[in-house]
Amino acid sequence: MSDIAITAVQDSAELAEQKRKEAYFTASQMQLIWARFKKNKSAMAGAFVLISLVLMGLFAPFLSPYNPTIAGRDATYQNGAPQIPKFWDENGFSLRPFIYSYKRERSIKTNFRWVSTVDRKDRRYVELFVEGWEYHVIDIGLDMPGKALDFDFRMLKSNLHLFGVDKGQIHIFGTDKPGKDIFSRTLHAVYTSLAVGTIGVFISFVLALVIGGVSGYFGGKLDSVLQMITDAVRTVPAIPLFMALAAFVPDEWSAELRFFFISVILGLIGWPTLARRVRTHLLTERSQEYVLAAQLCGASPGHIIRRHLLPSFTSYIIVDLVISFPYMVLSETALSFIGLGLKDPVNSLGVMLQNVTKTDVLLNYQWYFIPVIFFMALVLAFVFVGDGLRDAADPYSDHK
């Protein structure tokens, strides 16, 4: 290689390095966080799983071949094992995936109990984009006591589903005791648990910013009073509180109202930790020169807190929100699991986990544990993403 070529290569490398440094020093805070976050492989894997689960929850009606409630049960295939599509068997090869038909009958071997037997000669072929039960792509509703507070917003009615079979039904995750499709129930359960967590985190987020911001900015007696309230909320035992609330909730409340009630209560008891962090940050930042400059310009305390102090703490607030999600999901799941939260016909991960506590399920119906895998994946995804964001938001975590 000639000297001219070598010099050109060196100049090109130096120019690229200079551009990289300029991009680093001129990048915004979010760009720096994203650059550090991408280097964390476990966090990226968690983000991929989390996004996949969120999309599965949002598009659950389209992905679900059947209605997850009693209306969508299969009376001829109760406690049925998962049906895995295949392309070949002893009868030959097929270009289209298929499952077998089955018959429900009584047998002497099972003391004349109803059992489902497989007919390996009768195939059911899997089809894509089939028509089925009707649903609304956007379906937001709340059935409150009385009619004045009822809320119902529905849009984009459809009956198109991702897959189905040419005759009968298909249950790739099996069915439960009433014959409801576990795959459809699992997808809707993920959506419900995420919705509960979202509402709870939003309520706790607003309360934490308001109470923590006011307490940290003004200080003094107001700070003392707000901290007494914060400590009082932190000392409230969650399980006895929900046991009392469960006794208070009327049985005639709708599933939607119970869902909204649980979400609000989780939010009202989940704000103290973030509020203390916001308060601590504002106590250290309120004496900075840029805050004094804003005060001299006549800015109101609300404007200073909202436009100057909280934005300097944005990355940590985002991290705290992401880390709070799994705890909200765990709380909803635990409450529903012990019978204090959501109940049938609502599909949530906690409601579905109630079915795996029986010995008969562990011995004979292991497919009931499939929702447990989704629950573990959802929580671990939040944990990995939260840890990755926490490290990415720390400016001292990357010394390169």
C-alpha cells in the first residue's frame, strides 16, 4: 500500500473518531442512556421479551382463536391436553399443519366418567386469518354503581383472528375444567395484569411527584407534615389492608369495577418510595444557581419544580417506574391468588394461578402451569429492563 493510501486511511479513521466524540459530547441524556442500554445484552433480551408480551396483550383478541370466557368454552374437550399442530404422522405427510379430531365418550376403564379420545384418521387443518367471535380492537369500559359514572368506549369491531381450524376447535395450550381455551385466557390475563400495573403505577407516579416535589422544594414544617403522611402510608400492612377491603367490597360489584378498585388501591399505597427519592433530590438541587436564577426571573414554584428540577431527575424517575411495574403485577397476582383480588370471569395471571394449587392438576393436568411461565417471563423481563436502565442512567457506570 502506498504512503498516500495509508495517509488517507489514517485521516479517515481520525475523522470517524472525531465524529464519534462529537456525537458523544453533543448527545442528549436519553441518547446516552440508550447507547449504554444497548450494550447490556440481558437488558436487551428482557426488552425484547417485554415488548413481545405487551404486544401479545394488546392484540389478545386478534391472537386468541376463541372467547376466553365461558362463552368460548369447548364442552367436548374439558381438561384437554395441548394440541400441537404437526405436518406428518403414520397416515402420511401434509403441507398444511393439522391436529386430530376427538370424541367425548364414557369408558368402563374410567368408571364411566367422560373422557376425550383422539381419532388419528380424522384431521383438522390449521388455517390463518379466520373469522370467529366478535370483539372490539379498542374496548375500554367501567361499570360503576349507578349509571352516572359508567364509562364505555369501543371502536373498530372485528371478527378476524390469526388462526383456527377448518372444523371444530384448536387448543394449543389445552383447556381447563370448564373447557375454556388456556391460550386465549393467558393472552387476556397478560393484558389484564399489565393494565392493573399501568393504572397503579400512574397513580403512584403522580402522587409521588406532587408530594415529593412539594416536600423537597419548600421544606420546613410542610416537609415534616408530608413526611409524617409518607411514613404512615409506608407502615400500612398490605395483606391485612386488602383483607379488610375484600370484606368491604360488595359481591354485586362488576368485574370491571373490582379491577379498577384494585388498581387504585395499589397506586395509593405504592407512592412513598418514589416520593422520598424525589424529595431527596429536590432538597439538594433547590439551592443550585439555576433555581435561584429562575426565582429571580419571577418563576412560580410549580414552574420551577416542573420545568427545572424534575427534568434533571428524569432518568431516575423512568428507572423507578419500570422497576415498580413488576411489583404492581406481583401484588395483583398475589391478591388474586389468595382470593382477595380479581375473580372469574376476569382473566388475570393471579386468577389463573389459582388453578395450579390442586394436587390433581400437578399429577394429571400439567398444562395448567403454562400461564406460570408467562408470569415468570413478564416479571423477569421487567427486572432485567429495570436493571439495565438503572445502570444506563448512572453516568459513572460507563468509564470508557
